Amino acid sequence: MDTKNSLSRFNQAVSSLSPKLGAILSGVPNSAKQSAFEVRLRVGKPMILTCAERPWFVDASSQLLNLPKMPYIVTQNDIADSIVSMCAHSVHSHQQEFKNGFISIRGGHRAGICGTAVVSDSGAVTAVREITSVNLRIAREVPGAANALMEQIFADKLCGCLIIGIPSSGKTTILRDLARQLANGASGRFVKVAVVDERCELGAVFDGVPQNDLGYSSDILSGYPKAFGIEIAVRTLSPQVIICDEIGGGAEVSGILESINAGVKIIATAHAGSVNELLRRPQIMRLMESGAFQKIVLLGNSQKPGEIRQIVKTGDLLDQNFGDDTDYTFNFDDRGAFRGSAYREGFDA
């Protein structure tokens, strides 16, 4: 990883917090800045800097501590001031993000938030108040992070690919570099890539300018809900590949099915700790049996972000679990609920 860029990314992320917390964190050793991927703030608890090798407690003088002995204790004012700062002093304009549990920050960084939900009579979350904790995730551009995938999957032809892993395993980092490489001609041709960037983490568009390099021939649909963004991409951008992060909802599945019917390849990520976990997720299974993904890529743990642990052909995975002769096109009702199997159409992976 480029050391200068890594330090700049860290400093950019922590500068979005309150001036007090930003000053403390900007003083930690450079070695920690290079490997840090989270800052955890909890009211009345020690401030924690999560690095690739381990979490560290941070004291008021920017020292890293093995144990919580005299660490800096986060206050309610620290949280409140940081929320205002991360929202660029316009909290009201971020209410939709608040309802979804996060704040998008310049540079592609994202802060997950916990607080008290305000719920309507219909059960919908309408607002979040009394924020008690913040998880600031530090976005990294890692050129070359997708090299192994380019060599093992996309060297010969484009295909649908689902990248899975536990949180902080490097899914978004790899997805970002994969978009860049495909759009920059690393596969031997300049692929038309449409990036549906719902949470503004991939391209990190700010004031109309992408903060992350997603390549020459990529279009970025920033802030679009994934299902709508996929629909717009197919209708207006004539992409060869659509890239999106963290799929799983019923509307997203329907959008992806429409895109593959239009001949567009989908590259996406999903949370899962093993390929077998996917077999217990009806919406993902619906995509797998449709042929949307020819390959499943499992990443390693958070101690080695971006490490590929396993690549599986979707057809082989289904055959191993249901048998070569099993008819298993999975049926779903109008709500996307699993209703059993009917027949399986062929895979060409």
C-alpha cells in the first residue's frame, strides 16, 4: 500500500470527527495509521483504534495502550460534536442516512451510528436520536487489491461474480479496485462499468468529483438505491458490467435479475462467513440459481483484508449440495419468500 496515500486517508477520515478527537487521533504513530480501518467511539467507554493486527486503546496524549488503563473516555459531547462535524454542520440533510444507520463522509469513509430509533405507527424508522456510539470506517484505495481476481476469473472473459466475507474482510476495497482495473483495460479491453454506489463508498463522489479512481470507462450512480440504480444503468448507460456493494434485499434481487436478462454481468458483494451460509439465504439463492453469478469468491478474515480464501463455481456449489440430477430452480412468492424447488436451468461456469 502507498504509505503517503494511506496516511492521508487516515488523517482525512479522523479530521471529520470533532476537533478534539481528530487532534488526538492524528497524533498516533504512523504505523498504526497505515493499518487502521476503524475508530470506535462509545459514550462513557475508551476510544479504540482497530488496526489489522489488533485493537488499541488510545489515551488523551495519542499513545496506544494494550489495556484500558487511563485511556481517553468518550463523552456525549464528543459524540454530538463529531456527528455535527461529519455532517458538515448540516445534520438535517443527512436524516435519510441516519435512518439507515450510517453517515457518508468525504473520501468514501463511512460512520455507522447507534442510537434510539424513532418508529412510526407502521413500524418504519423515521429518525434516530440520542446517538450513543459511532464506528468510523476508514476507506482505503489499494491499487492491485483485485489482481488475483483479474488473473483467476476475468483474464479470459467477463462473468457474474459474488464476493463474500465477514465485515472488514476487504470486500469493498477489492470491489473498488476491480472496477478500476476493468475500466482501465486490465483485462485487455476497456470494459464499460456502471457502479451503483448507494452509500458513496466506492467512488466517493463529492461536489460532483469522484474521490476514488474507478477507471476511465466507469460511470458512477452515487447515492442511488441499488435496485433503482441498476434499473437506470441498464436503461441509459449500456454497461457491460454493473458493480454494487452489499446486496441482499428483495428489490435488489429483482433489479439484478432484470440486468442479467439484458445481458449485463453483475459483480457484487454480500456478507457471509462461508459459501455454505449462502445456501441459507433465500434471496442470494434466488440469484445463484438464476445464473447471475458464475463464481463465488470467499475472502479471509479481518486480520488479512482482501485475502482470497476460496473461489467456487456456482454450478459446482449447487451440485455438491443438491446433486447433479436435482431439479432446483427455487421458487419465491411475491414477497421474495422461499417456497421450494422446481427445476434448474444450466450454468456455463
